[in-house]
Amino acid sequence: MPPLPDTPDLLLAGGDVLLHDGKWRVERADVTVREGRIQAVGRTDGRADREATRVSIRDCSGCLIMPGLIQAHVHLCQTLFRGLADDLRLEDWLVRRIWPLEAAHTEETVYWSALLGAAELLLGGTTAILDMETVRHTGAAFQALEGIGIRATVGKCLMDAHPEGAPLELAESTDNALAEAEALAKRWHNGAGSRLRVCFAPRFVPSCSGPLLRAASELAERFDAQLHTHAAETIVERETVLRTTGLEEIAYLDSVGIAGPRAALAHCVWVDVHETARLARQGTTVVHCPSSNLKLASGVAKVPELLAAGCRVALGADGAPCNNRLDAFAEMRLAALIQKPRLGADALPAGRVLELATLGGARALGLETEIGSIAPGKRADLVVLDLREPHLHPAGGDPVSLVVYAACASDVRDVFVDGRPVVLGHELLTAPIEEIVREADRAAAELHDAAQLA
Amino acid sequence: MPPLPDTPDLLLAGGDVLLHDGKWRVERADVTVREGRIQAVGRTDGRADREATRVSIRDCSGCLIMPGLIQAHVHLCQTLFRGLADDLRLEDWLVRRIWPLEAAHTEETVYWSALLGAAELLLGGTTAILDMETVRHTGAAFQALEGIGIRATVGKCLMDAHPEGAPLELAESTDNALAEAEALAKRWHNGAGSRLRVCFAPRFVPSCSGPLLRAASELAERFDAQLHTHAAETIVERETVLRTTGLEEIAYLDSVGIAGPRAALAHCVWVDVHETARLARQGTTVVHCPSSNLKLASGVAKVPELLAAGCRVALGADGAPCNNRLDAFAEMRLAALIQKPRLGADALPAGRVLELATLGGARALGLETEIGSIAPGKRADLVVLDLREPHLHPAGGDPVSLVVYAACASDVRDVFVDGRPVVLGHELLTAPIEEIVREADRAAAELHDAAQLA
């Protein structure tokens, strides 16, 4: 007997569902999913659904069903560098560790680095990312992400040997960099049912010529793709850009077309009120990376001020060597906490932070109509949080506070992307975790040897 | 056949052991435990041990064996208040939430609050605490902690109605407060094989008369017990103490005998260089609570400067409503991260932070010869960290960085206190976790109703 046209493929039954309509609210409801999208949220009478043989029913009683978390600035190619660059000043961090390690990457090490990072992300409830890879082998990252099932917008890192910001062994000619980026876009953009997308990702202003930046912006228009770069991470970067371009950094990026809803700028710790107003006016997304900004001693981005000015803000863990987790719960909690000594305990409350990690991330990816909240018609990127552990009790308080201040990545029980189960019962279904960990260990050791770190 | 005199009770076999001799180092070794103490660390030939029937052997291959973590400032009586006081300014936090909730506590709610907190602490690798309860029902907390098996030094909160710092419904007469504290000491100090100890715990200077503080200091001497209070948490507190006593806070505490190796002062965010020098000279412990200091907007304690001056420093999560976790891993990571924007990425490196959470905590409890590191003769308070999860890979980096920056409470596999297994395979053995969670939920709801929160 064929299923009824309305029969869902998946029914998440009996949980508390975290909904957003202007503000967060929770409803005890069932969520039905059909062909990868949320079909309905409400009480299913359930009889017809439960009798249809092709419906997969998942009991979510005692759980919170929340939108998949979105991290709009990660470097999966750096996952293998975790623990190799701790407590180092930024210059040493980049020059003595990150550049040599990225230069030593092979297709194989990029592949395992992406898989290790994606496994951690999915197990911790992150369903979508904006990822900047290294200069070479970005195709291997796409292959890894195609299999493991995360939603990913991925860019090859663009650097064309500007003297102050790109090491010789990583910089390319402008033409070669653009040609490879375009080839990647033709191969991967809107691949895997549009789960995989390409972005154009100049590393940061000091690594890139003006022509490279402008061409990246044009490619993004042509492919209807996002732009992804770093901006205003440190005071030194800000001063370098001012000195070499004659413009403040955000104004310069704007002048070369890296601005507007297509553009996601990681960090923006060092922007003044005029640049903040410009970011807001253009609809550019700022991707706040609190752990990274603290660990590399960059500073604290003025997120409440950015939001008050009308800026779009998302969250990200950045790369493993400057965090060292890829944990959206850790970033949310820290984002809320670090503003308070400066602005008071009511600064950046939990609900606002959770918006950054969901709706804000969706906007950063240009996917705000597709993901970022639980609503009929949106893609079914969903996280089921198990509320059994003692650190989530007593029950009955504000579930948003629970998610932001108390919950951990390890509380994530199930994860769905496009309605497909990628994690069930804390187990990754889409890739062999033991092999990933073993091969990542081996690849990291090879990389470490090849990089000949000082 | 009786066991040989040297036969251990417990053998942790095949793990990497985190040792401290001036600095941290790791050795692949077995740890043997006899009569609650570490007997040896090294390669056991193992045959005799393994054949002895009374030896319990625990395979720790693929794991890191580390000292149990110590939190030297918690309020277990507040665990039931988790999620009831978020994003509130300190005055509202205390007056509208914490005072009324503490005043509503019954013997039963104190009991479940302590059990819920201790369960979370043990499951997350915290083996020892310095705990400040509320004014009443501290005996119920001791009963809870006796059963669940954590090492705890617990103090009834002392407040005698000083006009600026104690609400009427919680303040006692000086004599009543002291009499109850003394009775608790007689009943519980060095109970449960000396696992339970009493401390004398004036809440903070504005809550206490001079005679109360001096008498607390005398009781601590008489019982050979610790003193535990809050100090210099906020700028308002600092100014209040200066105005009402005519002395700076640390000097005033010193003048009433709350100083020296017996004394653990939570927070010390607002101490100047003279007070820092005084803390160092006296050997007083500062208990750094980074999450709490951020969440309540108190500020950032200058821990690197305190350490450079020679101060003793420990770590603590404070209470659930100002954190909202009781997670030593979260505190370690945050303690390391928050100093760096101010002082550089090499400020307070991972190894120093792990010392605060182990050796520093042991000193705060006055137990530095007994706990805080893995060494023959010390009590066997041990944590086995499972290194399988992807966020702890690649393997082969610095294990101390791994513990501080990457590991989570959920990576704790086994926990031993006095050599007794309290957690094995992520399961709490010493108390029924489902009952604790259910009863804590129920108790919290009762408390919430009784407190009639505005």
C-alpha cells in the first residue's frame, strides 16, 4: 500500500520543541518531516502516521528539540593542528605553527582533518558551517563533507602573495587562485541536494591583492555564493590595512565588494562606531568567535553594540588550534559571559545568544529562508537534546537559559540534517568514528613530521 | 590464601598517568592503590597482583589518569536554584532570588540540593570541594555527602544581621550562629574516615559582625579547620567594607583572623597590589571563580598577578545560579582564556591552570599533603579520562593542553575517592541518579513556590 501523500518520513514525538517567533518559546509538540523539510509542528493525532510503514518514529519525551546549531566561521583543515599551538602569541601561532602546517597538508590530510572536525561538530549539535579551508586540496574537504552529511559552505583560502600577509609556500598567483576557486564552484556548488555550497574565501586583507578581492566578490555574485574572510581580528591587522590601503578595514573591504548579505567577516574585534554603522547598513554578517579571540589575545568583540546598531551577527569556533573545541555550546556560553563585566549582568542575555547560533548563522550562510529555526517548510536540520543529566536539573526553568548556560555538546542525543539522521543516541551514523579518529591521528603525525615545526 | 601484605586493593592498568614534580609530565604506568592511598606508580610486573583475588583491576588503556579535580568554592545549597537567576544584575540576583530561595530551604530541600550538585561534580571529575551551605540545615548536606562519597569540607553560612549585608529572614544572633557551627564541627569534623570536614564560613564582611568573624577564626584554630568566605567580589562590596570598617577588605579580614593557610577567600576580583602582597605574605588562598565573576558582571580577577606575587590560588564554580554548571573543566578553560586579551596569549598557560584545580585546591582545603597530585602515600582521589572522543584528537599533543582546553566533563569515565570507585564507565555508583534528579526537580518546585519570587 503506497503511503498517503501527507505521510511524513520522520516523526519526532513527545518532545518539547524550541520555536522562534520574534522570541523563543517552547511547546510540547510533535515534529513531522517529509522529504527533508519540516512538515508540521503540533500535536499529531498520530494514528495514521504511526501506522504508515515508512514513517520513522523517534521518541523524544524528556528531550528538547531545537534547531541545528550553525557555526559561521571554522577552519576544518586545522582540526589536525589541535593542541599544536597553545599559549602562543599570535605572530608565533601563525608563523611558527599554522602556516607551516597548512603548507604541509596533502589531499589525504585535508580529508581526514575535515572528517575529524565534522564528526565533532555533528556529535555536538552543529548541523551547518561556513568553512575556510587552506589554499590547496579543498576538493578533498568537499569529499569528506559529502559523505558525513553536515551542511557546509566551503571556500578554498585565497592568498596571492601580498608581502605582509602570506607566506611564500602558500601564496598563489591571482589567476591561479581564482581559477581553482571557480573550478571548485563548478564542481561542488549546490552539490549533495544543495547541502554543499561553495564560498569565496580571501584569507584576510593583508594576504590579498585588490584585484583578488574584487574578483572574489564578482565570482560570488556570478555563482550566487557567499564571501568569507577575516576582518579586524587584531589591532595590528587594523593598522596594517590602514597603512597599506589608506582606508579603515571595513571601508576597504566595502570598496572591493566584500560587504553586504553575501559577506561574512570573522572576528571584527577592532571596529569603530563608523565601521559598525557601515556593517549594519550593508547587511554584512559579523562572525563572533569568542574562544578564539580570547585564546589568541585578540580582544572582545563588542557584540551588544554591533547588535544595537543593527548588525547581523553569527557565532563560530574558528579552528581547533585556537579554541581547542569545535563546540557551539562552549561558544554560546562564552559569548554570553564575556560581555557582562563590561556592560552588566543583563548584557547579551541567553535568548539573544541562541539567536546568533541559529538565525544569525543562517543569515551568514545566505540560508535564512531554509534553516535556523523550526518552522514548517524549512529544512529539517534538528537537534534533540537529552535532558536527563544532573547538570540540566532542576527541570522547569527557562529552556533557553538551560541551552546556553548549562547544556554541553555531550547532551546532544540525535542530529538530523535535511531530515536525515546523522547522529542517533550519541552515535555518528554516517561515518566510522573509530576509523576517523585512527586515521586522523596518523595523518596528524605525518603532517607534524612534514611541517618540521621550529 | 590471605593476600600478601603488599597486595593492592585496586590496580589502574595501562593508562597514561599525569604526574607533577615541579611541572606536569606524563608516564605510561600502572597505579596501585591500597587502603585508600596510592601505593605505587610504575610498571607493575603485575603477575602477583593480577593473581591476587582481592585486587580489583581496571583497564585504563587509551585513558589519561589524572588527579581528582578540586573546587574550593561551591554552594551546594544553591544547586536547586539553577536557571532561576539568569542575566540579572547582582543586586537583583541576591535580593530577589538567592536570599528568598535560601530562606525557603528545608532540611529536605538542602539534602536533595547537595546530592544533585555532588552527583554533577563527581560525574565531571571533581573529587573534593570546599562548600558554603546556607544558614540552616547544614547537617542535611553532610548526610547527603556522606553517602555519595565526595570529599567535602562544608561550612554552615554565618550571618549575624549586620544591617547592610544580611536579610532578616536569614540572619541569626552571633551566639546562635556560633553555637550551631560548633555543634556541626563536633558532629561532622573528620567524619567518614576524615573525608568530611567542617569549615567555618562567614558569608562576607557586610553580613558579619567583628565578634562573629573573630570567633569563627578561633573556632577554626580550635578544630584545626578551614575558614571560608567571600571577599572583594565587587567594587560595591569593597567600598562598603572600607566605609563600615575603615579598612581595606583584605586588611580588615586579616585584623579579625580570617587570613593565612586556614583561610580561603572566594573571588578577590577587587584587590590592589598592597592587598595582593598581604594575601601572599599570609599564605591565604584566593579561590578564583571565573564563570561566576563574568556572569554576575563582577570583573576578572588578576590571577597571573596574584600568582606572580606568590599568592595561593584555587578554582571553583561557585553556585549553580551564577554559572550554571558545576564543571571544573569549564572553569579551567575559562580561567586560562580570560587573562589573555589583557596580558597576551601566553598568560596563564594550561599547566598553571591545572595546578590551580589540583594542588591549589588541595592547599585551599588544608590537605596539600593528602590530595592534589598522584604520588605514593597520597589519598587515591583519581580521575580516569577517556580519550576516545573526536574532540580529543589528534592524539600525541600536550596532554595538559588537552585537559584544559579540549576536554569536557563528559570525558570523565571513572572517578575514585579514597580509592573507592564512585563513578565507573560514566555511571554514578554511590547514589541512585534517577531518584536524585526526580527528587531534586520536585524539591526545586516546592522551594520555588515557598519562596514566592517577585
